[in-house]
Amino acid sequence: MKKTNFNAKKTANLLKSYFSKPSNVLLIFFAVALLLCTVYPIYALLSSSVQMDAMDSLMYNQLFGSALKKGDLSFNNYAMLLFGKYSRAYSVSFFWRPLWNSLRLSVYSSLIAVVFGGSVAWFITRSNIKCKKFISAVFVFPYIMPSWTLALVWKNVFANSQVGTGVVGMLESLTGICVPQWFVYGIFPCSIVMGLHYAPFAYILIGGILRNMEANLEEAAVILKASRFKILRRITLPIVMPALFSTVLLVFSSSMASYAVPLFIGSPGNFYVMSTMLSSLYNSSYSGQAYIMTLVLVLLGVGLLGLNQWFTGRRKSFTTVTGKSGQVSYVKLGKANWPITILMIVVLTMVAIFPIISFALESMCRIQGDYSDLTLNYWFSRTEINEYNVRVESGILFNPTIWKALWGSIKLSVVVALIVGTCGILIGYAVVHNRNSKLAHLVSNLAFFPYLVPSMAFGAIFLAVSSKLTFLRGTFSLLVIVGAIKYLPFASRSGTNSMMQLSGEIEEAAIIVNTPWIKRMTRVLFPIQKSGFISGYLLPFVSCMRELSLFILLTSSGTLITTLLSYWDERGVTQISNGINLLIIAIVLLVNFVTNKLTGASIDKGVGG
């Protein structure tokens, strides 16, 4: 009996000692919370995919004389969508062709992003090209802007009276030239736009390795009279191969779930991908089949990023950098320097600066593409605008629907940023203080899990959750939960990296003088790593402000400014959709600029997906 009492007392003391450390309490709290936020949604998705909804049961009952009803367990959706059991043409049209289109789009986008972004990275880090600071600063601009920005620009420029809805674009308006439909709508423009959007991602990953690569390796090859092409092929490319592979897989995964770009310049040309078909199935009330498509996207995302981790982990044994040479051997471009510099500046101007000019002009055209008749009515009118088959209640700056949606986006972005940024700091603190424990590894991996799931699929997962927890359906709280979980990986990585840089002696000194934990966090740790921590708040805010794919299935068109933009674009009111897009870009850039000037933090320092 005494022995039992002694063990119980010892256990109680151990528990008291364990829970007296804030990092341990935080670790357990986040382990439980993240398990609930990852395991239950996947269960809800799997469960919903094998349960008949009203429309699915009606279709099967009419076509095949079955007696299924809503809520019945059935694998008919799998049989029809994936295997064409009842209609092979249906399976091909609604699943296999969109899947093939998504795979092709992802491959082409990845190649464009790697070639363009990698080339710019090489010129900036390994050559004596002019205007390096300008090129480097402007090159990340397309990534900061929403993904559909270039898609709208492409449509504004190349749309013509011979294709699609017959709307006149800038090229036809100014020159009379009409490009063919495959150039305006379909896989070609989608690949170009997605590749350009993700090229800065390749630039950051590949450029980081090239910048830190030991110059002695290349210098030794030069001494041995190796050609520049041979040095590039035998030394430079093998060293950057992990970054190349990571870029390809991450861009591939992101492109697989891209929704906005295929919606704007794919669907008008009957080019449908997994994400647009998923949305179509759900909006047609075939939610069971939409959930199956979501599972496929999740499995593809997890598989691709698992492959990335395997490859990069395997490449660690090929480390060739042991120190950093003080002298970098730049390739002298000679007479080609200025032509290459001018070409690059022109391309970047068209990709990063021209979109803003395009949106401003298009928002003032009475008739799309007619730049001879501009008006500010679509911005400043206080009364109804009803001309040229365009009807809106008032101009953008005096339109209550637009202001309501804008406020909804700002409110959602602020709340999500506060939750995500704070949780990222706390997770970083807990993981770093218990870095060798299995629980810390579990929390770190669970916090990163949402990154593996494409945005459209992630929204569909929580759509399945809201079908189980009906009190969440269509609420602002659901949007906050989805946004907070989806953007947690960036903030948690930022928080962990910032905490790793802090010496344990800093907090120990505060503990010695009996400083409470809250005061240690707010008065000691946070001020030291202010820039890194604030980036953990800034990135979720900006990402949330420009997000469409994540929320399109979860809310109505007038709730957020991005869903409202999609609504007006689908109805052909391009003056309003272009104006709204310009408004979003202006807010994102303003917030990034002000935050950078006040704190030193900037989104372009934390780009990661």
C-alpha cells in the first residue's frame, strides 16, 4: 500500500513538473487541436463520399430503378465517376478528361516556371547582368498578386470578336488582329499564366542555392579549362537539382488544384480541369462525386510532396558545399549584357506592371476593348449604371455590395492573420523547446499537413464537415476555421525558424529574475524576432485577401471580394471585375509596403507556396 501511495505521489509530482512548463502545455493543446482539425475532416470527407445525397439518389433511382434515398451507404458514385460502370462517356467527361487536362497543365506550368525562374536566378546570381536590384524586386511581383491577375490580363489583351463571347480585347482594338481561340482560351494560355505566376517561386528556391553555392567549385573547373556549358551541366545543375525537383513538384501540386486561372481562360474554351469540374459537380448538387474528386486531389497532393521529401532527403548525401568562397566568379555577358537586361526588363514590365495599367483602362471602358470611349462612371457613379447591356447599382467606390464584400474579406483576413500568426509563434515556441520529443515532431508535421492539400480540395473537405456539423454551414466561423488551418503551415514554419535563432540564455535570464511567461513572450522574445514573427501575420493576411479557390464552395458570391469578382466576371461585366481586381492588388501592395516600412517584414521575404 505504501509503495502504491509513493508511486502515485511521484507520478503526481512528475505531472505537476511537466505541466509547469508552458511549452509542454502548448504542445499538448496543439497536438489535440490539430488532430481534431485533420483527422475528423478526413473522416467526414470519406464518410460523405459513400453516402448518397438527394440529387445522386434521384439520378440513380430514375436511371436504374434503384430505391436509394439520401444518407444511404453506396459506392455507386465511385463506380460511375471513376470506372464508368453505368456510363463510360460520363466517367470520361467528368473525371478522366479533367484529370488528364490537370496533369498536362501541371507539367507545362512546372516546366515554364522552372525554366523562366531558374534562368532569372542564374543571371542574377551568376552573371554580371545590369539592374540586378530592380529585376530581383520586380520579379516577385506576380507572386504577390492574385493568381488570376495574369489570366484577366491575358483575356483583356487577346479576347476578340472571333472567339468566345465575341468581346473585343486590346490587341484587336488597337491593331485589328484576331488571334485563334487556342491562343485565347484553353491549355496554352493557362500554362503560360500559371508558369509565370509560379516562376518567382522557382527563382527564390533556385536562387537561394546558387547564391550560397561555393564559388571554388566553379573556379576550379575554370582553371581546368572547362567550358561554361560543361560547368553548368556538370557542376551547377547537379547542385541545384534538389531545388529544381522541389520546385517542379510544388508547382505541379499547386497547378493541379488551380481554380481561378482555368475558370477565367480555360472554361470559355471548353478546357475543364479537376478543380473546375469539382466546383461544377458540387454546384449541380452531385456532392458525393465532388467529394470523390476531392479525395483524388488530396491523395495526389500528399503523394507528390511525399515524393519531394523522399528525393530531397536522399540528396543530402550529395552535399558539396563545405564553405563559402569570398570571391564569386561571375559570367561576363559582354556585348549581350544590355540586350539581355533590356529584354528581361521588358518581359517583367509586361508581367508585373502592365497588368495594373490594363485593369485601370478596362475598368473605364464603356465597351470592353474600346479605348476611345473611357469613363469614370464605373468607379464614381452614385446612381445605377445601365448601358451597353451592363447594369450595376452604382460605381465601385459607392457600391454597397462591393464595400460589404470588401469589408468581409478584410475582416476575415485580419481574424485569420491574428489567429494564424499567434498560433505559429506558440507552435514554434513549443516545438523548439521540445525539439527532440516525438510529440514535438507530431505537432510540427500536423501543422504542415494543410500545405499538402490543394486549396479547392481543402475547401471541399470542410464542406463535408459542415454537412455533418450543420451549425457551421455558411457561417463566418467556418471561413475563419478553414482559413486559419490552411495558412497555419507558413506561420508555424516562420515561428519555428525564428525561435530556433534565439539562444536559450535569453529566456533563462528572464526566468532568473522571475519574469512571467506572458511577459517573457511579449517583452523579450517577440521584440527580438519582430520581423520574422510579423511575417507570420502578414502572409496569412495577404493570402486570405486574394484567395478564391479555398472559399468558393463555402460561401455566397457577395460575402468576399474575391467571390464577388468571380461573379461579375462570369456575367461579362468586366469593368467591375477589373476594377475589383485593381482594388485587391492596391490593398495587398499597400499593406505589404506599410508593414515593410514600419517593421521590416515583407511578404516577398516569406514566399513559400
